[in-house]
Amino acid sequence: MFTGNSINLDAVVKDLPIEIDVRRDVSFSYIGKIPTKLERRVVPAVTTKHIEAAASFPEVAGIITLPEMAASVPQSKGLAVANDPIAASLYIHEKLCAMEGFLWQSFDTRIDPTANVHSSAVVAEKDVIIGPSVEVGPTSVVMERSVLEDGARVGVGVVVGLDAFEIFESASPRRILKQAGGVWLEPGATVLAHTTVVRSTFGGFTRLCEGAMVDTLIHLAHDVVLGTNSTVVACAEISGRCELGADAYVGPNACIRNGVKVGKNANVSMGSVVTRDVPEDATVSGNFAVPHDQWLAFVKSLGDKRE
């Protein structure tokens, strides 16, 4: 499991393929993006707006920025500068991943004897916990750093713990970034056929809370959190860092932009493209999604114009 270890930034930046000048050292545990939910994280920020946003998070221990932006970083935060702060942060992240036992303490996979894992399913030999009465269906794959709690159900052809599509553009050749996080299915969470549940990128877990229900042919991206008894229907796309509140509903073929929060008991109608947070108990529809009554009025107005 995650160790919570910390290390000084100055000790990590040595021998990297990019020059990083640590001007104010800091002890940290993770690299992340500004909104990533990890304690003691160091983040890249390349504009004044980004620095202000990063500084507002008490969990952000330090900031990597451009040399000309260094004076904008508050004294309360660690500071490093690089000509490419994003690339610098990713090289540091991959070095943390390569430090055995720093981010994660590995263990042999544990499968409860009451779990029903189909003979054609593939479960990683390390770093998986499958609890009592869990079902893992035919041809499904459960990858490292996945936790399936009591009564969780994984259907046919599901992939749990796939790497996020986080491209390290500055690497040569460019590649998918090394990943550090995992996936956690709480008791009774259900994922039906041919759905992909992507693990978190920098640490922590993509999480399906107790009783969350996920239909077929769905992509749940990195760091998503599905609230208790939330529902996601077939062919929906839930992008990175999205959060669904308890009892929220996402209809078929809906698409939710990264970082959006859908409130408790909210309803996203089928085919909606959601680019802004959805309040509790609200219903949104359309492309781009707006409050449902507003969308109905717009559709009606189109009919009126044809008359």
C-alpha cells in the first residue's frame, strides 16, 4: 500500500535529464497536478494564475515554475525553477516511481477464498486485494494496485487498473507516463461488461464508492470518484478527476469533462456533454449541457421558428 514517505526535493532532482534549480527546498511525498488530491505534493505552475491556484491548496508543498515566475511563489511553498516545469515534474515523478518502496510497499496478491474469480480472468500476482464474495467475470483483468472490497462485482471483459492516457510529450521518444496510483472498489460496487477503470496517475486511488453501479462500454478515467449508489449508464465517458456525488445519475452516451463535479442526486441526461459543475439535485441536458428546463425551452424555440 501507499507508504506516505517523504523526501527532500533537492535530493531527487540530481541526475535527471533536465536541469532543475531548487531554490527553496521542501519535503514532499508526491508529484501532482494543481487539483490532484494528494498530500504534500509538488506541482508545476507556469502562469501567475496557476501559481495563485497552487498556493491556495495547503496540501501543495512546493511549486516548480519558470525562472522569471519564481518571485511570484509564496515563501510558504518550496520552490524550484526549470525551463519546462511540466517536464521537470514528470521526470521527478518517474524517479519517485523507480525508488523501490518509496511510494508503495508491495505485497503478494490476496484473494479471499469466498471470491469467485473466473478461470479466464487475469489477476496480477502482486498488489491486488480481492475480498469476500467478490465476483470477477470471464476475460476480465485486474491489474496491480487494485482493491476490490466485499461483494464488489466485475463483469465480462472489464479492465481494472489500466494506465491513464497521460502522454509524456517531452520524453524522447514520447511515451505513456509511468503510473503510481490504483483503483479501489468499495463494497457492492459493480462494473459490467467491457468497461475500463483507469488507475490514478500520481498516487491514491480511482474510487467507486459503496453501491456505485457502472454499466457496459464505459471509460472511467484516472482519479475519478463515483459516490455512494451513483449510476453510470452505457457508453458514457467520465474524464479524469471527475467526481459524482451520492445517488448521482449519468445517462447513456454522456460525456463529462475532466475535473467536473456532479452533485448529490444530480441527473445528467443521455448524450449530454457536461463542461461545468452540476449542482445537487439538478438535471442537465444537451451539448453543451444546460439546466434541463432551459434545454427544453431552446428545443421548443427551434420548433417555433419553423412555423
